[in-house]
Amino acid sequence: MGQGDAPERTRRALATAFDPVFYRTVYDDIARVGADPFRHYVETGWREGRDPAPWFSVLAYQARHPGATDGDPFAHYLERGWREGCEPSPSRHRDHFLLRAGARVAVPSPEPVDAPPEPPVEEAVASPPVESDPDLPAGLSRADARALVAEAFDPAHYLSAYPDVAAAGQDPLEHYLLAGRREGRDPIPGFSAADYREVNPDVAASGMDPFLHWLVAGRAEGRPLRFELGFRGRIVAGLTPLGSRMDAAARAAAAVPADRPRGLAPLSAGGKAARLHVTFSHDDFTKRIGGVQLCLQAESAGLARAGVDHLHVFPAAPWPTLRPAGTPSPLGVVWNGRTLGHFAIGDILKALGRRPARARTSLAIHSLLGHEIGETLDILSAAGARRGLFWLHDFAGVCAGYHLMRDEARDCGAPPAGSAACRICVFGPGRDLHLSAHLRLFEALDLTLVAPSQAALDTWSAAPDAPVPAATRVHPHARLVPTGRFAEAGEGPLTVAFLGMPSAYKGWPVFTDLAHRFRDDPRYRFVRLGSAAAPGAPADHIEVSVTADNPHAMREALDSARVDVAILWSLCRETFSFAAYEAAAAGAAILTGPDSGNIAAFTRAGGHGLVLPDEAALHAQFESGVVRYLSRAARRPEICEIAYSGMSVDLLEALS
């Protein structure tokens, strides 16, 4: 197609893709006579084999695709060539241009052209000049730039990703154009403005809006949207040194005021029960929701039913590791399910010293993050507790990286301390603290290591530096109880779900990548079940909160939503995974990866789904459609109840 009958959209694409600086730089005769470079190109330049931009060679395109065009090869490529798989080649003048003029590159938008024919280019270029702007590509007016952005912009994604815009009732496109783009906000799923600048330094230097550059340039050139290392690379790139995290935790702990000792009066009184059970964890289980918290809530309720007094101790502020000696922090105290406040260690020890002696005292350690090992042993000594349980909820006993993930991105399997694998990891500096503290703990106390799964126990036992407990046992947090009722099949597309907290180590980036890729595929519907909406994925939100009063909420929501497949792609070795049991109980098939610990073991053992080798295999399941054989209709799974254990209460008699 020649330029004379080019539709307006093609002319606009030509104007935005054409690089006048390049044209003047490499064709000195144009600059000498003062000709308008764009007009010269569309009238005679392409016929003379002149190139419109450093990335496009007119002659190479004609040679590679001889039957593709009877006019300007550049116009052919912009109109339909890019869609037909026609590949451009760089101009033979590209290196000359880069040497003389730097790395400025203007490239076209590969938008389809469906508008009817318009007046010839000669008339268009003779019209008044378009509004110019130093931040816009040559020949592109501000109105055209706005139209391009508006056409590609995803308002639903923007409102989901930036709740402050939704809360303010602002129009998402207007917010992006006026403020969001300058604030580095991302207009569509899968596009990172920060990454685009990082991997395209010429765009960063130009000051142009990265998204606009991608629309009119980078997309056709095949520029990367983000780091090619994937989400794991982005995790590593964004790591904060462990020392900085610990310093921040120390400042946060120092900012928590200690309550007056009189708040410990209920503890000093000691209650009337003949037995005391002392527990430690990383936070206040009465006010937080999560796996460990649910375990402690069940344990606390069981202790109350059994008539056992329960003292729970937790750090006043969250810590990423154990708390080093000499780093002061108040400790939170929960007495028989009631939070008393935050107190100095000395006041807690005095309160324990005033309470009546007990015939029997047991202990259960659920987490020591935020605790200092000397203080922990002092509290247990004052309480008269030496024999008890060490719960294997994670692997903090062998590394400060308690998920056993090197640089929070990949499974490491707990290599020997001091090895090269440890030294290169962000958690390497904290491993000695964790190993020495837990060795001291296991030497001072009579501890049975309780693993919620055989997979977790096997990982601990295989770690070369793991402390050796007095005994070990496997005690699952829950078991499935068949009901004889079979899952009702859903209608329409396969419903694919992510469960719970949208964190990287739970596989949220894997789910969002999958949802982005197949967001417009009518075969699938993506949902996320959790307590609050999460940005970053084109998935419907189903609100659900699991609490001590409603422990079956997730299973019931999964069944009600007719979820076919649950993506449980944990990057770390899960020691149990309530989510896996909830998914299987509700009739959802599980798709997981090889590093997910007990999720993989549970899925294999029970035939609850598939353990795939990597994310490429996961995407292949959806691309081919094979995953649809995991639908509720195809499998007719049996719905199960979940019977939860009593945690430490089930094991108290063994500690008598």
C-alpha cells in the first residue's frame, strides 16, 4: 500500500515511529537543504531505500518479504506485517547514528489499522503542525498520546492495584495521566514502569512516560517489559540486607513502651488449675490470623477445656530472626486467652516467682522469632518447665531463613553452615545465631520435636547442622474425613483459585503470571479467596476469613464457588499447609511445584492433583487445555470434612 491512500491511523503510526533525528543525522543532504525529514521520507525517501528509524531497514524488509508490499515497506509493517510475522532488520546506518547521536530510538506502535481510507499524505503534511511536546515522540500530539494510552489502559487493574485511587473515587485514567505515571504507577498488568526504565536506559534518559514509549515504540521493537530473570530475579533485586532488617526490628521494639508490672497480677495469682502450660510464638495469636496462630488458638481452647492454665509469651514487635543478646525488647503476655500487655523481662520473672508452685508444668515452643534464647530459658526456669514440645512449623531451628529459601527466591535444603551456598545468601549472616541458640535450647531442655508431616521431619533430619531432639514424632494438624457427598460440578469456564495471603513464597507471582497470560481465555476463570482484595492479578476476589470460631470458612467458600483447581505453588518447603487440606476437602484439584514440601507429598499420596516440574509445565497445562481434565465435572471428587487436631493438648499425657 502506498502513502497516498494510507488511512489516518497508519499515518499516525508512521509519524510516531519515524525518527527525524536519525533521518537528519544519517542523511546529511536532507539536513543541508533544510527539508522536512518526515515529508521527505513519505514522498521520496522510502523509494530511494532510505530508512525511517535505526531499527528498520527498508531494503532488508523488501528483500526478506518480496511479495508483501507494493509500496512503503515501513507502512506495510505498521499496518499488518508485524501481525503476519514479518520481521524488521536494523538499519545499516544504526551504528553510525548511535555513535553520532546517542541511543535515542523511536519505534512504531503495532496497532491494527481498520479505519477507512483518508486523504493522501501530501494533504496531511501540508496541514498545520501538531502540538509539540519535548516528552512526546516526533509528530505525536498530546491528544494522540492520550488516545493511545486510553486505548491500552486497564482501569480495573489500576483500581485493584491502587486502592487509594478507588477509595478517593477518582477516575483511574485521569489519575494515571495527571499523577500516576509520574509516581511510577503501572497502568496494565504485567507492565512495570520501573523495570522498563531500568532495562531501557535510553527511555529513562529521555524522560518520556515509559508506558507511552512502549506503546509507540518498545512494543514493536520487542523491548523487554521487565527484568528477564522473572519474579525470582525481582525478589533478589529487591532484597534488604539482613542486618538492616534486624536494625529496623530493634528500633521498632525499643519504641514499644513496657506496661506497669501490676498488669501481671493475674499471672502472679497463678490461677487454680493444677497444671500450667507455657508456650512461645512470634506474635499474639489472639489478635493475628495465620497458620501458627490457628494452631495456638486450637491449643489454647483445648487447654481451657482440659482445665490447664496457659501462659503465652511473644515479642512486642515482629522480628525477622531470633533477637540477639543485648537487644532489649518488652515481651507480650497472654494469660488464659487474655492479653495482659507488654512487660519487661524482669517484671515477668518476678511475677512468675510470686505464683504458687504447680505439680506439673509443660511447654510448647511454636516459634522463637523475636525471642532472645537466654530470656526464654529464664522464663521456663521461673515457671518450672523443662519438658515439652518443639513444633516444626518452619525451619528457624537450622537457619535465619526459616523457609529454607536462598535469597528468598529458591529452595536451598539447608546446606552445611559456613558453606559457599550459605555465604552468598542474604540469610547467611544470621545462621550462626539461629544454630547456636537452638543447640543451646535443645541441650538445656527435654524436647520432643513434633512435625506436622513426615516431609517436614525428613527435611529437618537431613539438615547436617540440625539440633538433635530427645525424641521425634509426626502429629498432623488435621485429617480429611469423607462425607459420602460428591462435589457439584460448576458450569462455564474452569475456575482456578489462589488461596490466602498473596505473598511471594506462597506462589502469588506464579498465580498472577498465569492469570495475566490467560486472562482473556474463555476456558478459564481466575479467583482469589482471602480476607482482603489483593492487587496484581486479573482475578475475582471472594472474601473469606478463617478464624477460631469459623475454621471451615475456606473449605466452605471453595465448595460454594465450585473451584475446580487450586494453584498452591509454594516456593518453600511447607511443613503442613492448611490450604492443601482445605482445597482437597472442597473437591478442588491441587497444582503444585516440586519445592512445596508437604503440599507436594500430600498431593502425591492422596491423588489430589498434580506435582509439576516447573512453571513452564504449569503454563503448558493451561495452553493445551489438558488442565480441564481436573475439573469437578471430570473427576467427581468426594467432599470431606476437616478434623483438626488438639495440637499439644493431644500430647500432654506423654509429657506427664
